Amino acid sequence: MLIYGKEVAAKTLEKITVETQEFCQRYGRKPTLAVIIVGEDPASQTYVRNKINGCKQVGFNSLSYEYADGTPQDEIIAQIKSLAEDQSVDGILVQLPLPKGYDEEKILANIPDSKDVDGFNASNIGCLCLNRPRTVSCTPLGVMHMLDHTGVDLTGKHAVVLGRSNTVGKPMAMLLLNANCTVTVCHSKTKNMAELTKQADILVVAIGKPKFVTADMVKDGAIVIDVGINRVDGKLCGDVDFDSVAPKTSFISPVPGGVGPMTISMLLFNTLMSAKSRENER
């Protein structure tokens, strides 16, 4: 069975829209997301545009700050600090990746924990590791919603995560561990990777290599979530060789239409949660 993130995201967005209307009636303002983008990378421009459109769809305010590649880093940090102090702003997002020459870690460190709606802040990652999650990275959180949509009990399942990035692989592993899975993380230095992936009841792939996972690497009846987005010969494809792998699975997410739509819906979810939390603290 296919797990269409687009369908799961649509239900999430409907719920967010209703809760946003209730929020506006109660507090007399809209949740607000501020997005900062540096440079003119086409993919980043598209992602930012989709995020702004998502805000409009659910009834949020959105603020967009565009900087040319080469803008002094201190100027970008000053903007983040200004947004951090602005009580009308609930979430701050810096579109990644940044152009070469910028200190990504230093820039992101200026986003307060409470407004870190991407869930990349070290404090938020630490809370996730302690199973006390506050704001969770959007893509891994979206994957968990997709797994929940299958109705499969994750307890005791062997989950294998391909990729150990700070934005997807590591938080993904923590979420699955917190859901009582037995978790294995594979990466570029892993030996005998296919032997490990063939043991997976749940296989989450996020390595950025088109069609890397083939049928001989997948267990019969596995759930396969493909986080990868690659362009080959002008067409989008994932990190999983969908045509060969799909017949072996019980559930599989396609590319496009799989995880991608979930990322934006989870960003909006995190922003709404931030807005509610901040109002409750006042």
C-alpha cells in the first residue's frame, strides 16, 4: 500500500486551520512565521514559496526576509535577534542550506528555543534525546505521522535508518527509539549494510543517493519510507528504487507525493504549537 504524505498532510492542515481560527478568536492575532533566505538557490526559493503559501492556507501571517549571497553574516544575525525580540513572531526559520562561507551553526544558535520551529536547536534536539520533546524536526516528525497513519503498532519493531544527518537521520532514530522500536542507524561507513537493511521491519532512507536501496536490500513485508528527493534526467526520484522495491513492501511512500508534503505541514504545526505555548506563558 502506498503512503501518500499529501493525503496525511491535507488532514493535518485541516486541523491546523480550525485551531488557527480558534487561536485568532481567543488571542486577537494570527500565528506568525518569519522566514530568512540567503542567496538565490532555485530549490530553496521553491521551498520558501511553498512555506509562505502554506501559511496563507491555514491562516497564518508570514514574513519573508531575502538576502543576497555575500551579505555580511552579522547582518543576518542582527535580523534574527530582532525577530527573536518581536513578540508578534512565533517561529523563525532560516532556509538551509546556506551558501558557502556562512557559519550555519552560529547563525542558527541565535534562534531562541521557543521560536525554533525547525527543531534544529541543540536544546530541542537534546530534549528529544531525553524523550522530553518540545519542538521536533519537521521531516522526522512527518515520517512518524505517516507511520501512525498505517495503523501498525511500532512497539518492538526493528527500525533501520539510512543516514545520520542532524536534520533527519539522528532525530528520526530518536523518535523511533522513543516509540519503542529497536533502532539501527546506517551511514557511509557502515559495513555489510544490506544485511542490516534486510532485517528492518521499518526502513527509513535519507541519504540523498538516487535509487540507492534496491529490492535485494529489503525484507518482505517491510514498511519503507523514502525521504530522499533527487532529480535524474529531469524527473524527481527518491533514494529507493521504487519499481523494484514496492512489490516487496507492506507500505511504501512514493517520491514525489510522499514525505515532502508532510515537512511543511509539520512546520506549520510547530509554529502553531509555539504560538499557543507563548500565549500560555504570558
